[in-house]
Amino acid sequence: VKKEELHASLSDPVLDTMNFLNEVTSRYPDAISFAPGRPYHGLSNVNEMSDRIGRYLAHLDERGHSPQQVRDALYQYGPTAGQIRELIAGSLLVDEDIDVSPEAVVVTVGSQEAMLLVLRALMADRDDVLIVSTPCYLGIVGAARLLDVAVTAVPEGDDGPCVAELETAILAERARGRRPRAIYLVPDHANPSGATMPLDARRALLDMAERTDVLIVEDSPYRLLGPEPPPPTLKALDRACRVIHLGSYSKTLLPGIRVGFAVADQEVVDGTGRTGLLAHELAKIKSMVTVNTSSLSQAVVAGSLLASAGRVSQIGAELAGHYAGALRATLVELDRRLPAERRAALGVAWNSPRGGFFLALTVAFRADEAALTRSAKRFGVIWTPMAYFHPEGGGDRGIRLSISHLTPADITEGVARLGRFIEAETVRR
Amino acid sequence: VKKEELHASLSDPVLDTMNFLNEVTSRYPDAISFAPGRPYHGLSNVNEMSDRIGRYLAHLDERGHSPQQVRDALYQYGPTAGQIRELIAGSLLVDEDIDVSPEAVVVTVGSQEAMLLVLRALMADRDDVLIVSTPCYLGIVGAARLLDVAVTAVPEGDDGPCVAELETAILAERARGRRPRAIYLVPDHANPSGATMPLDARRALLDMAERTDVLIVEDSPYRLLGPEPPPPTLKALDRACRVIHLGSYSKTLLPGIRVGFAVADQEVVDGTGRTGLLAHELAKIKSMVTVNTSSLSQAVVAGSLLASAGRVSQIGAELAGHYAGALRATLVELDRRLPAERRAALGVAWNSPRGGFFLALTVAFRADEAALTRSAKRFGVIWTPMAYFHPEGGGDRGIRLSISHLTPADITEGVARLGRFIEAETVRR
């Protein structure tokens, strides 16, 4: 049988990274896993779903939609840009002080689709480059690979993306004759490091973006999952229309419904000289990717926004408390198992995020796939090599821990196992 | 304010084609519209949706899933390739005699996403070409534009795709040094022409694909929407594993849920020499496009398949009757308004599909956007210029009529208006 040849992107390690992890996880089902970024949804029940849909349909009815129109809203193809844009724009205003017209919003199949749309719209030329702050969420790198978009990685610091380094990279790309179009980053409780950008760094980043004429793609899935509100979003601080803001309801409402959005109020011009809103162009691309976001899923989101007067922060408050508690417990256990003196001796360190799913550990040995296999097999604990999140290399001694779906008992026992693994590996070295 | 430059695909007329039509439709709201391919869903009601979801959850429970696993199936991220692949494979077997393993199925956000995934996987090289039978569904051409994939159009005949012409085009591309990788076509009740390929043409196409070593992408959204079953799918006849079959539940179940699938049981090899199933590679790409198909939407499809023992043909039977009736009524009215002698004098002709949404009219004048505007404004009737479906030019005297969402009264009055418009335009010429 003849074997069909594939596009080069399918040989790219980025698109295969998670395979090894999945294999390890299924081979050692009894191991405690700090690996997956699965949201916790123990606070939801099945009936809630239809309540939320009902809430949205009642809202349409109250606003004078005919029974036929109400049914269409649930059953029929809707506008490609989404049918709940007004509710999302309203929510962004009350919750985030982001003031944009519904026309600037595009509803997407999770923020992953939004990334693909933004890259396809903006990366106009072979010489265009996307700058990413690393360690970096793999979804953006994978989307870039699929579209043959060049990516340049800039290492972050302890407080997340480093503005001076980003500017240096932008100027270096220009000097090479390439055109940096946008910087992708996650300012709040980043995946994978857990870092959150301080307010002054946010302001400096916006100034730099304006000065160097690049756009910022702000991805914010973990933003509301902390014990207190983080500094304002880049979009809320954006005076020069430099920021494309991506949002997701996967972590605050439900992962399975697949609803995210892009806020893209930039003025754009196409090759024929026609101008318009970037959001409109994103919708044009979406019409050739998924056509619509499931109207059933949009109805669930709409019902939730209506029930909370648009305050996603309020919907997510209980969940945020859950995650913050799990993070605190993990940090307490780490400190108990590897107290300051011991970790200095072992060459181990970690950061202390207050929210989100992730924290970053540094160890004195190569935390690679071989080490992960030993960790799963002999110590019964699984984690993610930080090297996975460095598309251009690096992170060999880094470990990502995700606390998002572990019970308190799992955390206690998991950290104990992790401590034993680290001790053994460090001696082994 | 600086305007951001866009990717060249966004200046492509294909991505803008429907804009004019939408404008005309909103400018003349009282016109009867034969334009949109909107499915009819008057046979569904809101409660059905939760019944179907409940049916699926009960099925999981019966199969020994824990309450947590059942909740996960609805709320959590699921496998990227989809969580209802077994049910879909089972349905394809009972309904279509397509015998494939669930591993060869990938659940997608409508068949549009499947098209994008297939193109990205297979079009490995700048010299690779996609062959399309025209007039052609625009979604495939748009997806090709987004991915910078070259498309070659081959005109279809009265009975749909023309095998000899397709083979000539394949050989001509090879002679030019390009590599035709796949042929895209809709064998059943095609969009836009309504044509259905006879059985002998299907067999000839499969032989030709094997002889010339190209794959076939079979898109089948309208297949079950006729008064009797059409000839077997290309996939059911496929002995040499040449066919990638795309399916959609948008027309048989509900458009708004956005669930389709690809069947891709081909053996493939990537640049590193690793081999596997094409379906697995499509899922890898999907993980960077939409991650998952809404699990809520998948649950609705699963519940429907369970309730009908996998027979989508049975679920769609009533709808198929509705469409067949609307088609017959349209043909009867056309014949009444423009009897044989009159249409010979006017230079008008049409085909007579027995199922699906569409039929094709040929007229003696340019059926362009100017003509459409006159038709809407003076005669109160809207249709789609066939030229929209010819990405490489042609179809200037063609009109697509869609009957999918019109009432009998609309059909009678709409055809009368259309007759008056055609008479006037022909005289005008």
C-alpha cells in the first residue's frame, strides 16, 4: 500500500509534544499527575446546562424575538462572528473595564481558534515574525507552524514577559530585514510558568509596542482564577489600539462547550486598499475554518452571563478559591518536603503564583522524558518537562506542575513522591 | 491611526463573495429569496435537545461509566479526535455500508473544519494542487486560499463531476511539473448545481484515482436529503483506500450544533519516516485549530444516533421528504411559468435534481450582481449568481436556486417573480 506524504508541519515536534506525556499517563494510571491543565468542574451539575440555555432563550423572548427567531438562535446557523457579542462586550465592560463595541468581538471555538484567525490575518508576508515570550503556551506555536509563520522566542523573567528583552528582539528582527508584527503573551498566571506581569511592566509593554509599532496578542484564560483580581488587562490599559485581547470561557465556565472570543478593534487595510475592523476580517477567515461557533454552546455562555449580570469574575469566584487553595497547599507541601536548606543543597527552586493552574520548578538535573519515565515508574508521580514549552530549545531543568484537578490528599501524597524523586535524581547525577 | 496590513487571502474575492448577497438580502427584506442554503428545522423543538443529551448520558451510564465520567463526557475537554467516534462508525456501517474502524474517524466542527484539516495534512509542497469539480462549494476554495494551496477547476457535466475531464486535468498538471494530490467533489445533490453522480461514473472515478494516484475528498452534506437513497458513497465503493469521506450533521440533525466528521483510513508517512493513519494526523492538526469539538454538541449527535439505532437516513427521512416536495414544487412552477416552447425562445434551461437544496438554471443574459440587484429591486426575488461558484471564472449565465427554507406559497410566488425577471432581462438584452 502506498503511503501518502504529509505536510512538513506534521513532523514538527511541537505538534507531537503531548504524545509522550499521554503515553506515560496511560501506562502508569496509578501515578499522581501534576501534568494536565484540565479545569476542575466539580461545582457544576448537568441541570445547570439547560437552565442556562433556558435563561438565554427567555432573554431573547423578553427582547421581542418571535418564537421562530428564538428557535433559530439555538438551532440555525448564526452570524459567523457570533450571536452573543453584545453580552460579551457588556461583560468585558462591567468585569474588566474593557470598553469595546460588540462589532469588535468575534466569538470563536475556544481561544485556540482565535489564535489561528489572528495569525492568518496579520502574518501577511513570508518575512513577518511572531514574537513569543517563553516558556510559551504551545497552542500559539502549533498554530504558527500550521500556517508556516516564523516564531522568535524571548525568555521571560521571574515576573513574566520581559519588556526590555522583547524590545531588543524586535529591533534585532528588524535589523535582519524581518518584520515583527505581534507579540503573543499571557500576562496573568501564565501557562506554563504561572507568572503574572506587574502593572508597571504592563504599562511599559504598551509604550514599547507603540514605539516599535507592533501589536500585542493578550491571551487571558487563567486571569480570573486567583484569590484577588490581577492588575488590569493590557486591553483595558490600551490607549493606542495595540492590543488584540483573547478570552476563553473554558476555565471559568466549562471546558467542553468550546467558547472563546477575540476583541480586535484595530483598523486594517487589505491588498485592494479597502479598510475596516480587524474583527470583521477575523470573521471572514472563520467562515472558512468553522463557519460558526456552536449556537448551543453560545447559549450556555449567554445564559451564564445573564445570570451573573455579566460578571464572569463572580461566576468563577468559587472556582478561583478552589484553585488558589490547591496552589497554596502545593506550596506548603513543597516547603515542608524540601525546606529552604534542603532545597539549596539540592539546587531546587520554585516560584509562588497566587492563582491559575501552574507553578514552575527548577531542578539540578535534566528534567527530560527519560526522567519523567523514571518519575512515573519508580515514584508514581507525573509532571510536564518545561522543555516542551521552549520551541527554540531551553528549559531542560524546568518542571511544570499543574494543580488544577488534584484533591488535597493527592497534593500531599504527590508532593511527597515528587520530593523523593527529586532527591533520588539529584543524587543520581 | 495606522492601519494594519492583512494577509493576501483577505483580498481574495472568494472570501468576500457572499457579502454582496447579504447586502442585497438585507436591503430588500420583502424579496423572496432562493439564495441561502439554510436548512429547514421546523420539525425540531427545544425539548428534543435535552432529551438527546439525556439519551447519551444514559448510554454512558449503561456502559458502566461512573457519574464522574458521565459528567466529564459533557463538561470536560474530550479526546481531540472526538468522543463519539464509535457511534459514528457504527452509523456509517448500518446506514452507508462504510466499514471503518472508529480510529479512522475524526469529529470536527462541521465538515468545514474537516476540509481545512485535510488540506493542511495533504498539501505537503508548494507544487501540490487540489483539483475541484466546478461549479464548486466555496468553503473548500476558501480553505485552500487561507493555506495558500493551489486549486485547479474542472467543469462538471449534466451528471456532475466528469471523470475524463478530471483525468485530463490531472495529466496536464503533471506535465506542468505540479503534483495533483486530491480531487474534491460532492457526488450527491451537489452545492451549487444539484447534480448527482451515477453509479458507473463513481466506479470510473475510483478506477481513475487509483490509476493516476490521487486521493478523492468526498463531501456528502446533502446525501440523505432525497426521496430515495442515491447510489453508494464513493467511500463504500472504495477498495484501494483512495477516498477521504466528509460527513455533516448540519443538514440532517441541526445546523447550529456544528458537528461533522472525516473518515480518513489512509496510511501516511511524515518527513521523519514515521507512519500512521491519516485520521491521527488530522487530529494533531485539529489540536491547533479548535482543540475539541463541543462535547455538548457531540452529545446531541450521539443521542440522536442512539435513538435511531445509527440510522441518520431515518432521522432525516421526514426532512428529506420536505426538501423533495419543495424541489418538485419548484420544478412544476418553473414549467408552468416557462413552458417548453417559451423557455426555448428565451434560451432558458434548468436541471431536475430529485433531492438536496439546489437546482441550476441557465439563462441567455449575464446573471451578475447588477442583474441580481435589478431582480431584487424591481421583481422582488433573490437568487445566487452561479459565477460565485467558479473560482477560475465562468458560470456568467448561471443561477443557483435554493429551495431549502421556502414555503409552498413562497415557491409559487417566487417562481412567478423569477419568470417575470427572466422575461424582462431577456428582452432587455
